Amino acid sequence: MGISTPDLAAHVAPLVDAVVVGTPVVRALATEPGQAPALTAAFAQALNPNPVTEPRA
């Protein structure tokens, strides 16, 4: 299944164990490299809306 936006990733996240995001990030790197970090972060936030905030050993 292709996931093209962070919003779609957020919708499928509860239903799947993993999501591969490739084309949107590669497209951002090829067309607007400065936007790739923000896009990657948006996907990460969408897939993990409640990150662990406890320090890890």
C-alpha cells in the first residue's frame, strides 16, 4: 500500500505494524531538498502521535 501523505499515514497507523514511506520523501529530496526534513518529521509524527517521553537507559 502506498502512503503518499502524513494524513494518510495517520489513518492507517492503527491498522498496520509498519509503513514504508519512499516516494514522497525521494520526491521532496529531488525537487525541494530543504523540505525533506519537515516532510520526514511530519510522517514520523503521523505514525507515532504519542511518542514515548520517558528517558531511555
